[in-house]
Amino acid sequence: MIYGYILWERVFEYIKKHLPEKSIRNIKDHNYIQRAATEEDLIFLLKLGKGAQNLQEEFQTKGYNLYPNPVFSNFLCNRSRYLEEVDTITNYALKRMSFNSIYEVSRVPDISDKLVMKIGDYHCGENKWLLGAGDKFPYIKHKLRQEPALFEEFVPNARSIRIGIVGNPNKEESYFITEHINSEYAKQNVHTSWIKNISPVETTYLYHEKENLHISEIDNLINETKKFATRYNTDLIGVDWVVSEEKIGLLELNDMIGIPDDERVLRMFREHVLNLCIKHLGS
């Protein structure tokens, strides 16, 4: 059996038509997937959150067949820890300082003129603040105060670029590049106008279209993305970059990436997942 918890809907509906009847199910219920899954199954564990993370660790301990690579996913669960390692690998490290909680911070660190404060290990555009060195801390909800705190150099006037790999990182057809541009919704709020991934306007390029981005370092960014995929043994990764005329910085690595609004990239996801399913059923 193949389980999705939870597979991208546009991918699931496609591959279901190409697989034997009743060979795949898309599950939303935590308790059901926990009871039903076995070591004989292929499990696409793509749900975010601490509950899903705990389930992933449980399944990994039991030796279940998980996608994406749970070792990589677990590595990313602690943002400060993984960035400390990644910053020793990339040529585009940003200045950062991390703390176990906001209680350890007496004032905003003086690491750049402007910096981003991120609270917790789950973001998706939330729990981020743009601050100046020496600013007073904004109000932080009680439940967040004991979460890890990361302070990160802010690159002004930067483009938001994601380089994604779906499949074999040694093949050019596995790559896509998406630029996020502020939505009108984000621009209306001073607290979010600097964040480009809140309901963004997206433009996506395939590998052979990379020159259309007019980023002089694009080949180096692609090569670094490939290096991360190879190092961490994953065929599903999105690496986020900020790119300005003065500076390029690596923001983060992502394991459970979303599908940009591009039919060509959707086909990449569909064909890759379908091949994984066919391989599992034939084994």
C-alpha cells in the first residue's frame, strides 16, 4: 500500500489514475495513518507541524519507508543547528545569532543595520519581525517566548529566489527556479511588506531558462543547491536565497516544498512521484 500524509492534491489525483485500484490512499487523519501504516508501505509524509514531526520520528524508528528522506527532514527541524552547519558550506552565508529562547536575549543584537528576528522552527511567513539594532522587542505571544530565537542579517532591496530539485540532482530537468514578488496584500501591511512569500506573485523558470533571471551568480547558486541535495541525500529540496546587487545570502533549506503555479513543474512532481510509486509496487 502507498499512503500520502498528505500528498499534494494535484499530484495525488493524477497518479491515482495510473496506479492499480486501491493501491494508494491520501490520509488526513493522524490517528488513522499511525494505525494503518506498516513497514511494507511507502509513506509520503508531507504534513508540517510538530505532530507530524513526532509521527515521522516514530515511523523512522520503526524502519518504515518514508518520503522525503526523514534524516534530512529531522536535520531541518532545528533551524539554528542546521544553519550553523550549512553556513560552513555555502559561499553565501548571512550573519546570524541564535538563542534557545527570547529570555536569553537582553537586546536586539548589533549584527547589521537591519535584521530579521525569527521565533520558532516553523515559519511560512509567520513569527518574523524586521528590526533595527538596539530596537525594543515587539510583543511576542506567551507560547512563543520559550521557542528558539534566530537573528539574521537583512539584505535590503533583495530578490527572493527559490531553487528547487524534484528528482535526480544530477539531471538538469529536475531543477526549477521560482522568484517570489510581494503581493498587493503583503504591501498593504508595513509588518509584512518586506516578506515576499506571503501569497506571492510567482514567476518560475526551468533550468534551460535560468539566464532569463539575469542573476550573474545563478550557476553557483544551482551548484550549491545540488551540493546540498547530494550531501543530505534528498531528491526533494528547495533552497531559498536573497539576491541583491550588493549581496547574495542563503536563507534556508526546505524539505517539503510546495508546487509553484507552473504546469511544467507540476508535471515534474507528478512524474517523479508516479515513478517512486511504480518502483515501490514492483519491488
